[in-house]
Amino acid sequence: MAAPQATSAPAWTPDQPIIRVKDVHKSFGSFQVLKGMSMDVKKGEAICIIGPSGSGKSTLIRCMNALVDITEGSITVENQEVNDPNLDKLKLRRKVGMVFQQYNLFPHKTALQNVMMAPINVLKQDKKEVEERAHALLKKVRLTGKENNYPGELSGGQQQRVAIARSLAMRPDIMLFDEVTAALDPETVKEVLVTIRELAEEGMTCLLVTHEMKFARDVADHIYFTDKGVIVEHAPPEEFFDNPKDERTRTFLGQIL
Amino acid sequence: MIAFAILMVAQVANGQAPAGDAPAAPVSEATTTAPATPLTVVLKWAPLLLKGFIFNIVISVASMALGTITGLLLGLGQISQRKWVAKLSWFFTQFFRNSPWLVLLFFAMFMIPFQITIGSVTIPLPDWFKAIIGFSLPVMANVSELLRGAIRSLPSGQWEAAESLAFTRTQTIWKIILPQCVKRMLPPWMNLYSLITMATVLASIVGVGEMLTLTAQVHAAEGGRPELFAPLYGFAGLCFFAYCWPISKLTQRLERRFNVKT
Ligand SMILES: Nc1ncnc2c1ncn2[C@@H]1O[C@H](COP(=O)(O)OP(=O)(O)OP(=O)(O)O)[C@@H](O)[C@H]1O
Ligand SMILES: [Mg+2]
């Protein structure tokens, strides 16, 4: 097949892994955060990444949309190598949506405008058409009636759902969620999880960093457990929760459940 | 807008040149008749002095406009990803921000030629024009620093969110970062405007015929009577107060409103 250095990747077909992470290393200065992580994600899968704080979960998924450059190894997204100095980052990011723990909505724009901004400014799409789609997306995340509210006027859960709609407006192939319910009140966690679950069930490829174990068990197709920069073990949810192999996983699950 | 301001200055400057000589005439009159009361003296000269005051305002508006535009550019330079641009912008910002305004004014007065010749066209550069440049330098540096501060005060999540939505850096700055900076910058920017307005009287030191220059001339024309000193300069002070105090009030109100909201 093509040499790994080749910039023009072979066309991706849906039977291949949509994301392929191979022996990824990442250091900040002399501090090694990722020490050789690998994973394959198939199209339409929902993957949960769990692990103790500081184990490198956020760093790993941030590498997938090139918010963070990797030091060593390879990540391909639809066969496009991310660890490539000639990478078209913007093209990659149009395919990979990301939702953050702190929502990061644009506070000077209304909910509707937040959703419309990227398609209009980045994809240069027609405003009318984008507006229609934005209304539909806000309806999908159950925020009809909040279109003209500013982020400051919305609850955490509502803001997070606007953020999800904002990402979806780019029509990504993959969605990354980094502890998106960690900053929310327990009552509003559910409404966000319901939205994500629907997305996963519709066949969106989702990677979630989460501490919601029940959600992971119900929704994930596969669970990865990370500790100190390595993937300790990964398995389908039943096996992972009922029959963890590694001592570190058992300790972690013992503390959290 | 700048063009308008400069036109205004030109008009006031031209109109004021003969008026500037005028105070010489009444000297003889003042010495022959009984000395007028301070109030009547102030009232008599008020139209001329107010004309001078308008000149101060025009200088302040023009230098604020010029300084804001150049300051925004310099501030963007400070956050440039090109290291040398950032360093150079930082240096100019720090240099002009930490120099006394009067020094910068002298600097502009004596470094800028009195006219420039482009091809066959010779454009005179009058003193009031140089004064505008001189005052725009500290405005530029302060606006540059205000912008840098405002940008830094935004959470890094704003940049990350924009990046993850495939915004380019330029798009991020124009569509997401700068609009949020406007609100943060407005109160300190208005403060800066008040300060520059009050500083325009420094132009009297380099001979620009603004209000303080005229006040001194009027005082001299009235025989330099000591009892006129307070009323005449008091009138100048009152004009500045009446202009700057509402601005300061408005600034405070904006500050309070923005603080409540964010
Ligand atoms: N930009 C950075 N510069 C330096 N160190 C960093 C940077 N980003 C992350 N780190 C460090 O890398 C380590 C892993 O961070 P990361 O955010 O990936 O962990 P995490 O598993 O997501 O943890 P948490 O559950 O707390 O979010 C941490 O020790 C963190 O301090
Ligand atoms: Mg994290």
C-alpha cells in the first residue's frame, strides 16, 4: 500500500477505520503525556474514553483535530495523516466536530447565530439555507424558542446543547466530546446525554471522554481505559465493566462506581 | 471622519489667526477706560475662548481617531504569529506608552518637517497638524496595549472553539475575538479620550493657538491684571470640566453595566 509519508492518501472507504491511532506519543517540553496510544474507530461507532485525571484523555482527542500536534506516531482520519507538516488542518477540522467541557459558546452571538457562524464564515454557505438548518438543529437539541437568547441567558445544559448544534452545523463525520457534562448540574446532565445518545444512535461517529459510567455502559460500542499516557485496556462495555482485566482498571472502577 | 476633523481644524485655525492678533488692539482701550469687572472681561472674550476650546476638541477627536486606528493595528501586530512583527510592535507600544506626552509632542513638532513635497506638489504641515500626530502617538500606544489586554482577557476556549470549527486565524480575530474586545475596551478607551482632551492644552507650549494660548493672550491684552488670572483660567477649567465630566460619568456607567453582564 501507500508509504506512510505519502501526502495524498488513498481514498477512504467506509469499511476502513475512520480514525486510526498508531503508537501516538506527545510531549509538552520534556513532559510525556501520551506514551504510545493506539486505537481504531469504525464509522458509526461510539467510543468512550475513561481514565483518571491527567492520564491524557483530552490530549488524545485534541490530537485528532490537530488542536494539538503529536510528537511521534500516526493518526489518520479518513486516511488523511494528521501528523503531516503539509496537513490542511482546516479541511480536517471541517470533518471533525468538537464539544468542550466549558461550552465555549461565542457570548456576543445569540444561540442561533452561534450555530450559523461557522457554515457562513468558514463554508461560505448561503445565509438563508444555513438559517433554516440552524433552526432545525436547535429543534433537534430541543432548544426551539431559545434561538434569540444569548449564551449568558441560558443554563449550562442549554449552552452545551447549543454547542453541540454549533458543531453539527458543519456536518462533521466525527464528533469529539471532551467531558461535556463535567461542568453541569446533575439535573441537566441528562438532557445533554440524551442528545448525544440520539446522535450516536443515528450513526454519528462519536468519541467521548466521560466520567458518566452508566452512559458509557449503555451507549458505547467500545471503551478505552487510559492511565498515565497509555491505554491500559479496551473492551466492549459489558466485558469492560463486568470483567476488567487490569488491576488499574479495577482500582479505578472501584473508586468511581 | 479624520478628513472632516482636519477640515474643521483648518477652518478654526484660519479663522483664529486674525483673532489671535486681535487681543493686541484692546490694550490701549483697556488702559484708558476704567478697569472692567472680571465677569464682563470673561463674557467679552468668551466667544474667542470658546473657539479655542473647539480647537482643543477637534485636536483631541482627530488624534483619538488617528491613534485608535494605528493603535489597533499595532495591537494586532503585538499578537502576530510572526515573531519579529510581535517584538517590534511590542517595542513601539512600550516606548510610546512610557514617554511623557509632552516629550512626544515636542518629538512630533520638531521631527516632522513643516512641509512635504511629493513630486511637484508641496503640502504644508501646520503646527496643529503636527500636534494631532504628537497626541496620536500616546493614544496609539495605549490603544495597542488595551487591545492586547482585552484579547488576553478572553478565555482561551474562544480560540479553541473557533479553531475546532475550522476558522482561520484571521477569521477568528475578526469575527470572534475583536467583537468581544470592543465591549471590554470601550470604558478605558473613553477614559483615554478624556485624558487626551485635557492634555491638548500642552499644545500651547509649542505655540498652537488652542484655548490656553488664547487665554494667556487675552490675559496679556487685558493688561495682565492679577485679579483676572483666576476668572480667565477658571473659565478654561470650567469648559474642560463641563466636557470631560459627562464622559467620565458615562464611562463609569458603562463599566458598571458591563461588569454586571459578564
Ligand atoms: N498545553 C499543555 N502544556 C503543558 N502540559 C499540558 C498541556 N496540556 C495538558 N498538559 C498536561 O498533560 C497531562 C494530561 O492532560 P490531559 O488534559 O490530556 O488529561 P486528562 O486525562 O484530560 O485529564 P482531566 O480528566 O483532568 O481532564 C496533564 O498533566 C496536563 O497538565
Ligand atoms: Mg481532560
